[in-house]
Amino acid sequence: MRNEVSKAASLNAALPFGCPRSPFLFSFLFFLLLASPVFPLSFFDAGAPEELAASIEQAMSDDQALAQVFMLGWVGSEPSSQIMDWIHDRNVGGVKIFGWNTENTLRLARTIGVYQKASLEGQFKIPLLVATDQEGGWIRHVKGGTSETPGNMAIGASGYPRDAYLAGYYIGRELAILGINMNFAPTVDLFTNRYSELIGPRAFSSNPVNVGILGLAFMKGQQAAGIISTAKHYPGHGDTDLDSHGVLPVIDVSFETLWDRELIPYRMLIAEGLPAMMSGHLSFPKIKATVGAQSADAPASLSSWFLTDLLRNQMGFNGLVITDDLMMNGATLWAGSISRAAKQALVAGNDIILFSKTLNLYDPLWTYLSNAMKEEPGFRQRVREAARRTLELKIRNLRDNQKVPFVPDLLKVETELNDPEGSLFFLNLAARSVTIVKPAPSETATGIFPLKPENAGRVLLAGQFTDFFRAGRVAFPGASSYWYSTSVGIDEMLSHASRADTIIFCLSDSSDIRVLRRLQPLRKKVIVLSVLSPVHLESVPWVDGAVAVYSYAPESFAAGFSAIIGRINAGGRLPYK
């Protein structure tokens, strides 16, 4: 107000000599000044992204800046009233879509449109980051009408970067139709710990350069579809069989090993303009003790050495850093509370803090961070820096991007989501990736493959997936089938197996191994169709034949049985040593 008064006084003083300078005239000029049109800053204003982001951030209140660094999940498939409160009252930065939101993709698209409309009505007209985990294969949070795909390890088995590019493109195109503009993919964790059931077939390969090449191609494919890629889980989740949802995994490797192994894919993607990265709740005590960093047992996601010193200063990353879910025990148990974990995440260098559930508007966590901004100038500056970086990423990727609509076209969702072109690609990828694991290429031919229906005798299909039986009965029309679980039905399955000549068994994880071993004493011909990670085959060397397909997508089962009966040549290679 003081500035407005001084401006009006200046105008009054500048009147030509002889004009009246009455209090009425002063009041009139002051009224005109206040009534003159004001043009507030908008996300859609012209200007360089970094300059516009800085201008909007400077015009924001502290609470508005803080809200920009929050990304929240919600429960249910309809628009959440709590999320709407965060959008209307705070202009929250983003929302995260989980599997529990997505069985009905039309409803999901409608919900995204409601959220974005509300966000675009805010003071600065800033859209939301709308993110999900759609890696392909096993990890597919957006279900409903989206494609089930062979996944990353299948791409590694095919060995073609173009397969990675097109997988990223077709997955990205489906997300774009739904209004989802950010994907937490590619996963560039290495297949280092072969018995990790958390990573497993989510990895492209155990070879870091191959992972970098395929991850980069996947990123470029998503970029062509208009999707913001987010590589994960920095600095590498592949060398542990522990899950940071429940505990903090400790990875006991040297910095030299990490630099020359897990960090190679990240270094390759950073060099090509990776826009975002997810930090993992992973502890590397040997590294931090070696370099003299404080809190050597801290998760990398809460470590300023990993996120600022190494990632930004040494590796040159200037994109957005997003935490893995801060409601995971890997973060909160070490920090002592979710509020402390959130604050330390921002201090360490994360730009967005992710929560799988919606917090209350005045949750203690929010109050704790808001008060810290008021009381700690350094923390306030860090939050505002994070908000500015978040705004810049949005301006660069969302403002002129017509590929991802803010409000999805529901007709396109109904008619274009799962298109024939993409389906054909994923079927061909499944066929290219099928791998004959036994007999190995170096072994003398045993005559197992191709296994023709007329030579197989009585066939029993044993497994736990409907699509396995569906594809198996096409390949072996006269086969009998038995669905079992690892806790019930095993004795009855063995009774059926004793009357068969050939048993085709679907193996998905370590729990299936115990069931598979029960077949050995029957001395029947046993063929294994392995989905997910094929390393479990190493513990059953007595089986007569084994084929790996890396996924339980329908296309993968169809390709696997086609290889078993000799309809296609299995050209895939195990992407690990």
C-alpha cells in the first residue's frame, strides 16, 4: 500500500503548473491506480522456462512453494475430496496413481481431468504432475484397458534397443491418452543379486552398459509419446534381496564398485538429458564411511552426499529428484518419524517428496515443514529451490505438449487405449525374447524341442495363471489341466501327474520350486515354462526342458508355447551371467 500511495503522490506532483492539487484529485488518482487492470503471473506466460519458473516461485507464498514439492496418492477410483482440498487450498504439485486407483481406466481418466481442471483454476494456473509406475511386465500400476507387456528382462533377452524404444513409446502413448504425464520408469537397476524378487525381471540385464543403452532407448520412446521419464532407484537397488517397503536394505559395496557398475546407466542417461530421477531408500555404509560423509548408515534418499555432492556436483544431474514413497519403512525407521524423513529428504536434495496416501491438510508433517520454513532460512531457501525446479520441469514439458492432455478425451480412452499396432509389437517382442534355457545351446541336442502334440502323449498343464492354461490348450488341444496353489491342491495335482506322460509346469517364483520338486520322483517328462526370473531353474537341473518368457502377459505365454511346439524359433538369450 505504501508504494501505491507514493506513486499517486508522484502523479499529483507531476501535474502541469496551474492544475489544482486538491485532496479530491489525489483520491481520484489513487482510485484509478488501484482500479487499473492487474495481469497476474501465469504458468502459460511467454518467456524462458527458467525465468518464468523463478518469477512464479518468487511470487508464491511459503506455503504455496512448499505444496509444489508434495506428490500425494489417494485411495479409491473416484476423485478424492482430500486431494481436491490440497489442490484448491494449496495448489499441490502432483498426484501419484497406484494400482488401487486404476481397474477402470475410463473412470481414472475422468478423475485425472477433474484434478487438472481444479489445478488450472489456481492462482498461477499450474497443472499437476500426474505420475505412475508403468514399467512394463510385472510392474503395471495402471491396469484396466492398458497393455500387459513382456517387460524389461524380455527386452534384455531380445537385445534390441529398438524394442526398448518402442516399449517406452507404446506404454507412454497409453499413459498420455489417460492424461498421465510422468512415468516412474525406466528401471535401470541391475540384475546383480539374482535372487532378488523385488527387482528380478524388472531389470534389463546384469550388464551395466546394456542396461544404460536399453534404459536410454526406453526414455527416448517415452519422450516421443510426451511422457516425462524418471529413472530409478538411484543409486541402484539391484544388489539386495531386501525390500525397502519393510526394512532399510544395506548394500555393502565400495564406491569404486558402485561407480563402475550401478551408476553407469545413470551416468549414460544424465548425459542425454534425463529429466527426473527417483532416490531409493538404500544404505551404503562402506561408501559413506570411506568418503567421510556423516551418518554412514543413512538411506541414500536422505543423504546430501548422494543427492548433492555425488549426483549433482560430480555426475552433473540438473533434473528433478523425487523420493521413493516416504511412507516406506526404509525411510521412516531410520529418520525416527515421517515428518523428520520428509524434512531430511528436502535438505538432502530431493525436489519432490512422495506419499502413497493423502495427508490431512493440517497433518503434523505439514505443520512441521511449514514452521521450519519460517524458522530456518536455509531450509526455506532449499524448499523454494525445489519448487522452482519443479515449476521449470513442468514448464519445459507440459506447457506446449499436446501429446498429454490436461483433461483426457474420454472417447479416445474408449477407442484408442489398447491399439492393434502396440499389441502387435508386444506380441513380436514376446516372440523375439523367448529363451530356450534347457537344453542349453552348448549341450547336445536331446530331442525335447520341438515337442509336438502327437509325440507328447498325455499332457498335463500345471500352473496358477489362466493365460497359461489358455495358451497351453491351444498348443496341446487334448491336454488336461490342473490349477494349484502353493498351499493347497498339491497332492491332487500329483495324482493327475502320475497318469500323464508329459507335464508342462509354469514356474514363477521360489515358492513354486517346492511344488516342482515333488514331480521328480514320478520320472515323467517335465517341461518348465518359466515366467518372471528364470534363475530358479538352476535349482531343478533334472527337468527335461525349460523355456523362459520373463512375464505372465498373455503374449508371453503364447510365445512360450509356440517355441515349445516349434512354431517359432526361440532367439532370446539370458540377459545375465
